[in-house]
Amino acid sequence: MSAERRSSEITPDEARARLAALGFGSADAAALADHFLDAERRGKLGHGVSRIEWLETLPGLQPDARPLKTTSRPGYDEWDGGGALGYLTLAAICDDLAATPPDPARIVVARNCFPTGMLGYWVRRLAEHRLVAVLTATSPPRLPHPAGGPPLVGTNPLAIAIPTADGSPVVCDVSMGKVTYGDVLRGEAAPEELVPFGGEQAHKAFALALGLQLLVDSQVGEGYGAVLLALTDELGPVDVRERFPGVRLPGR
């Protein structure tokens, strides 16, 4: 299956079968396929079906591994991926938050959580359950300092989702890179294009990437992880699209 195939050419059954061939159970294969195909539909091809081909080359894949909630206190949970893909760790966290919503807020720290994919996908799921969500996650060093040199920090995206009155959340999902690592994997961008976005203002994206990196590192220590903030929709859904009629807002 070529990485160039689009979701219109790859059916959900084909995607699940390809993942099942890697050893994933039916539920995990379905969860992964849904994420990849949703990315395709939204034009985020670097996070789409090309990632199935990438997983086939990923060393140390543990399809039977299960994420585990290791700590739960009022307003705070910790999870450990335990060798599971970060996608599946975040899927388990979203399911848990939907089943037991925060009252009124919960911070979730996920250790050993990589790769995490399109972060907007996860916060959108929470917003569809009437939760406000903010999520960031780290990756291997991929962005150099704007002055040059070796990669120092991950692309460290930041995703925010807000429930809205019309049921379609506003979802802001921004990577700190000019291009994504997925674009490089697909051959749509050269490795040297993987720099902080912003041109002459790239120091701002680098500063944000560094801040997010240190935020997650301060909670997970070694390895890659994610930090999620989920809050109940205390004041009800926003009428943002009524306030900005005719304007295309993030998340559509």
C-alpha cells in the first residue's frame, strides 16, 4: 500500500486489516485506523495513512502493550504508556475522561507516550463530550535554534478545543515547526525545512516549543510524554460562530 494513497482509496476495513497484520487487536486497530483516516479527511496527510507504513518500520513495536493509569487523585491523573503507542494511550485517557468527567478540572500526565499523532483529534473528542481541553506532547528533537545548529526541541504541538453551541467544536492545533515531521516522512518537505515557523519571528515559535518541552519534561522526566488539561464546560457552549458569521474558524 503506497503512502500516496488517500482515504478515498483506502477503506476503513483495509486500514484495520493492515494494522491487524502488525499484531494489533481489533479494538486497537479500529482506534488507530479512525485516527489516520480522520487526519486524511482533514488534509493532515502527514498524520494520515502514511503512518501505517511508518509503523511497519518502527523498531520495538509492542502491539499487545496496554496503557495504565498509575495514579489518581482529585484533579490529577498519571498514566504510563507501558510500551503502547501514544495514540492508544491518549485514546484510553479520552475514554476515561468521557466516562468520569472532571469536577471541575483535571490535569492528566502521560509518561512514555509516543507517538501521539494529530493532537486536535484527541481534544476534539473531549469537546464533543462538552469538555474544554488543552493538550501538548513532546517528540524527539527536531527543531534547531533559529540561529542554526542541531535540533534541540521537538515540534511540540499545542491543541485547544472548545465546545460550541452548534455542536462543532473550535479546535486549534498548531505545531511549532514550519513543516511537520510527517511532511518530511512523506517526502513533501526536506529535512532542512523542519525549523521553527515564523521567518524573522521564528524565535517566538522556538520559545514556545522550548516552554512546552520543559513543561512536559518537568512532569514525565525521561522519555516523551503528554500533558492534558480538561475542564467542565461551566458556562455552557460558546456561540462563537454566531459572533463571527461567515468566517472559517479552526476545527472545520
